[in-house]
Amino acid sequence: MLFRFISRKLRYFSRTLRYKKDDTSDCLEKDEMTYSSTEDTSNEKKEEKLVKNLEDNVKKMQAALAESNDTKVRYFRYGQKKTLKGALIYIDGMVNTTIVYDAILGSLKDCKISEEELKKENLMDIIDKEVLCAIEVKHENTVNKLIEGCLNGDTVLLTEGCACGLVLDSKGYDKRGVFEPKSETVVRGPREGYTEDLRTNTTLIRRKIRNGNLKIEHTIIGRKTRTNVSIIYLEGVANPKVVNTVRQRIDKLDVESILETGYIEEYIEDAPFSPFATISYSEKPDVTAAKILEGRVAIVVDGTPFVLTVPMLLIESFQTAEDYYVRPLYASLVRILRYIAYAITVFAPAIFVALTSFHSELIPTTLLFSIAQSREGTPFPLFLEALLLVFAFELLREAGVRLPKPVGQAISIVGAIIMGEAAVSAGIVGAPMVIVIAVTAVAGFIVPNQNDSLSIIRLVALMLAAIIGLYGILLCFLGLLIHLASLTSFGQPYFDSFGYAQDAQDTVVRMPLWTMEKRPDGIAVGDTTRIKKFVPPLETDMANKDGGDN
């Protein structure tokens, strides 16, 4: 009850703090609009309109872009008698120059627009319908909309005598290709991974789910960064309440910048003070597509190769894409191994400290003598030894991640061996403790999605074990269960799928795919049927068929 009360108070405090942030952000925005004339919010309120003078419009565009050196303005003349004057504005490096000069500028210079045609119809409509037919065109009459198009890699067309501009699709900035993701390697399965380009990522998902009910909603977040964000879900399968919750939480964001999905994750998650993540992420399109087909909602952010999916359940941390590409018996064995590895990496140091310090009668006599002999001359108690080795392991792991790959591998492998051997030889720690921490470290790599929670819970269990022994570990385990039972992810219980027979087919073990006739209960609504009734062919049926043919 105590842990449930504390978890509820933390959740209430986090939600109250979030609402206060929303209120204070509105007040701050009003103050900024009053006292600062250079903020983006004030510019949006003004909505500066275009005029019919070309030079004035170009100057407004250059001023809005801070007269940056990469802003290019290309003047030209066109029409039947070359009397019409226009200008193309774009940002160098963001556009495809072939499209700008061949498709856009070339088409405009070759067009023959007469004065009689100008009297019948607006000039911009003529250019849109008759000159630039093969290019996506948007009509805008405000400076802000034109600037937004330039910053997205489009080209702006302005002409003399028109208080309107055209935003022409000409994106052509450099981007990384589709390669195998390093964070989710598989032996069998697709090798393609997300890139930093939003449209490429949504296309990869669309290629996996070729269904008209796949909905992609677009929005822009960040007053300074103006980051493109897409919400993807399967209409008729995803829960409308979850979709509305995701949409509302994202629309309420009034922040300065969004540079990665981690920004959005912290703003919209249910339990910000919990060590467990309530929003899942992946770098593989097939993983995201499988979760969308189960009824989840995906959040794609421009500029990052990681895609978020909600709601998230605890069992997702122990599942991989390869589980569904291999035989079910082997996949079930590996999945059980992950659960065991999670228990080892969390409680192994704590159990060793508790047994050696408080419950030595539970250790076999020969092993107890060996442990006692190895600890002769060590200056620190077991708790400090474990804490020292865990801290050293975290240092080596962080160094291996941050340093260049060849150097990082050498430090993480050779450094661990040398440091462990030197510590034992110097009598600082005992050899059994080094073995326990090494097994703990290796087991932690099997469940990489829970690295954040593993480090915290391991320290808590270790401290409780050093104080009251196995009773402390039991207390930590019960508190962990209570906390997990109280967590939710967008209205879905975090501990779900462990208490239902139907969903248990894909939890601790992985049953054959033809037995999973329904989508996960509680996540999918509406069309919950995943597969029609399927009876696999048996060997006796094949034998009877062969006999009948003979």
C-alpha cells in the first residue's frame, strides 16, 4: 500500500506540474508578444501580407530569412514579349537545382503568356495550370507561409503585379540512405532501417502496410525548429481514444525546439518519474508496422531514425522482430532466456551480497570456504565491492559507447579484463564478486530496451540487500510489482497481457502464428480479427493424399 500511495502521489505531481507548465507557457507567450517584437509568435500574429510590388516582396522575404548568405534570389523575365518580371527564392543546399533551373525556370522562360490572357484570368492561376503542370504548387499570400516553404526545401515564385506567391516543391537536400540499423540487428528478417528523413520513413511504413485505412496525420511542433511530425495509425483497428489522446498531447506542445523523438517522449509520457519507459521506440519499419497492425499509434519525427509507438506494454521489452521469423519453439526458448537474464542482471549482485553477509547457511560449505578464502585481505565490505565493480562497469560501458567504434571495443573488452584481473591481484575485490558482476553485465545486454531501469533497480536492490538481506530483495521485488501494476501507457495497463489466456500466446512463450487469431485485447478495437480459422496440414493428411493418388 505504501508503494502504491507513493506512485500515485508521483503521478499526481507530474500531471499537476505538466498542467502548470501549460498555463505558465501561455502567460509567457503573452509577455513575449508584448515586450519583444522579434519573437516568432508575434510574427505569426501579424501575418504580414504580400503586396503587388516585386521588390518589396523580395525584401520582406530576405528580411524574414535574416538576409542569410545561403538565401538565393534569381530574377528573370518571361512571357510572350519578355515583359513580365519574376523572382525565384530558395535556400542553397535545401533544393534540387535540376528541378529549379530545368523544370521551373526553364518552363517559365519558354511560356508565351500574352496580355489578353492576363485580362481573363489571374497570372498565378495561369502559371499553375498551364506552365508548371508537373510540379506540386501551393498558393500563399503571407510571408510566413512562404518562409515556411523555403525552410522545408521548396522554391518560392514571386512575380510583378501579384500579391500572391507560389510554393513549388523542389526538395533535394542530402540525406542518409536506407541501411541496416545497428541497434536492432537480426540474423533473419528485413535489413532496412529508418533514416533522418520524414517522408522516407513514412514511405517505408506505407510499403509494409499497403492499406487505404492507414492514416498519416501531419503537424509542426517547435517555435524555432518547426519540426515536422507525423501520427500514423490504422483506422478501424487503433483505439480512437488513444489516437485522440496522442493528438491532443502533441497539439498542446508549445516548446521552442524538437530535435529528436526523446523530446516528444518526455512531454507526452504518462509516468515521467518512473524508471520504466511507457513509450516504445524502434529503428526498423517491420517492427513499427507489426505494432500498427496490432492497433498501436506511431509517431514519426523528422530528423531522427527512431519512431515512437504507443501504448507500450512491459512484454514489448522482451520481444524482438526475429521472434516471429524463426520457429516458435526456439523463439519461446530465447524469450524465456530473456526473462531469466533480466532477473539475473537485476538481482544477482544483491542476492550474492545477501547470502554472503546475512544467510551464509544457505551456501554450500565448500563454496562458502572458497568465498571466504578469496576475500581474505580485502579492505572493503561486500556492498562496497559490488558498488565499486558496478560503477566501473558503467564507466566502461559508457566509454565503449561514446568513443569511436574500434577504440570503444578495445576499451570495453580489454579494459574490463585488465581492470578485473588487477583488482583481484591487488586484493581490492574478491574473485567471486568479479564473476557475479561479469555475469550481471552480460545478462544486461540481452534486454537492451530496459537498460535505463536495470541500472536503477539494481542499485536499489543492492542497497536493500546490504541492509536487511533477502528480506530487502523480497521488499524490492514486491515494490517493483506494485509499481508496474500501477503504471499505464495512454490508458492501457502496463502489466497487461499477463492475465489473459488469449494474450498469453505471445508473452512468456511465442505460440505459432496460426493460433493468434485475435489482436491484443484492449489495444485493438473494431476489427480485432487477425487471421481466419486456420487448420495446419498434418503428416497423416499428406500420406492419405499420396495413397489416394496411387
